[in-house]
Amino acid sequence: MQFILFILLNYLFVATCERCPIFIGDSECPLEYKCTDNKCLSPDGKLPSLDCNMIKCPSMTRCHQGRCYPVVGLACNRNVLVANSTAGAIISDCGKRGKCVNGRCVEDRCIGVSCKQTEICRDGRCAELIGTFCFSSFDCGPNLDCIANRCTSTTLNLQCICDPGETCQQGKCFPDPSCTNMLCEQGSVCMNGACVSVIGRDCTQDVCEGNTVCIQGHCLLDPCINRCPIDHACRLGECRHLQGMLCHSQCPHPYECVDGRCTRNDCARKVCQWGETCEHGLCVKVEDRFCTLAIRDCGEHFECETNKCHDKLKVA
């Protein structure tokens, strides 16, 4: 067992020293460089600079000491207690399509993908939702409703949220002098100077007003108010956990939209001590951890000295 461990550590050391290990190749070389005999060489046979300001890495890679490393899986972001009641934030570069989730860079293949309102991006591709089978409106994404087990457009069912003195017409707010200074209770709106109930109004061809929502073709009081527990979303009175819920680019804090689904980021705003990083919501000691490469084995703003991680951040 000790012999196998020695061979493994030796391989890691050699692989770290090589410009481009055999199993990785060109991906660790700067742009316009090729991996030849475990060395990144330019078309005229020159080695790249060790200065990251002098080279350009491919997309979704990050430069460290003249080499380009894939960002996916690298440690990222830190919130460190640098003084009493004071935290310092270090933001990492996870690439154009990357996000920092639970202390590691992940690729969001939906970044930069433009889908229609009736589509959802899944793993980098737009998928049409209109007409697809559903049990709940949550199965139809944020812009559609589930009606008769089919995802259906709700364009006509947008809510009007108008100020006092305004009325809703075709989904837009317009001034109404007769309603100036009129404030109606939930479920009613001002019309011609009087509060009129909208409960039960047909909403198949019109919008719902007065904090009501369209349920089975009729305007009803929103059943979601103060209904669901933490980490849940509510639609038409139904609660669903945010983890894995379909999303368009954003999710409620502390969730991130990754590949079209909400993913909880337990390291969001998590403050750790000097020498620590956040991993899946827990502060983990990194100082003095065994390492051969700081960017991979230690984390943001650490260096690897004599095979041990050392935090470069200065604290009071």
C-alpha cells in the first residue's frame, strides 16, 4: 500500500511539473499553443510565459503560473472574517458559463442560451413546454400553467398591480381620476369611484386584479399568501421545494439556476475563519492541508508551499 501511495504521489508531482500532462494535453495550453512532448509550444516552437498577464487561456479555463486549468471543480469564492464583525469577500472567476455553487465552480450550460417564453433551457438546449404533460404548474416552468394536465400559455393571465387612482385595462395600468385616493381591500378594485369585487370574474380572456390570480378560469384570492415554509415556492396554492425546480436564469436566494434547475448554494454569504473555505455549507480548514497545486488543492487566495496550503489573506 505504501508503495502504491508513493507511486501516486510521484505521478501527481510529475504531472504538476509538466506543462501539459499526457491525459490532459492541449487543454492546459494557452490559445495557439499545442502540447508536444509534454510541453506547450507555439507554432514557432517557443514555450509560453509564466506570467498570466502575457497569455490567453481557452474558454472555461483559468491561468495559474502560466498554465490553463479547467475551472469546473476548482474551489471558488470566500467570505473570511478579517476583523471583529468584518468580513472580506474574495470573488473567483468561474468562466463565462460558470457559477460558484457550494464552494466549487460549476458550468451552467444555459448561460448565453436565449429561449422563447414558452421554452425552458435544459442542459444548454431549449425545450418547448407548450402541450407537454404536467401534474402541476411547477412542471411547466415559471411562465406557463398546467391546465387539464397540459402546459398552457398564461400570457392573458398576467396580474395588474396598479397604484391608487389607476385602473387595469388589458394588463396595463391607466389613470382614472374617479379613483384618486381610493384604496380597496384585497379581491376588489376601484371602478368609476367605487370598490367592486373581482372574485369569480372570468379570466380566460382578461387579467386578474386586486391581488387575485386566475384559477380554473376564474379570479380568486391568491392562496399563496403566507402559506409555504422556507425553501419552498408557491403557485396557485401549491407548495414545492425550490431544489430542482425549473428556472429561467435566476432562483430565490440562496439558490442558483444551473442548467435550468434551482440548486441550493449553502456557501452563499457563509463567513469562515482565516485558513478556511466553505464546502457545502461547512467551514473546512485548508491551512496546512497537503497540496501539490494551490489552485486545485487549496482554494482562492492560497499558495502551496512545501506541499502545504497557506492562506495569503491578511487579517487584523
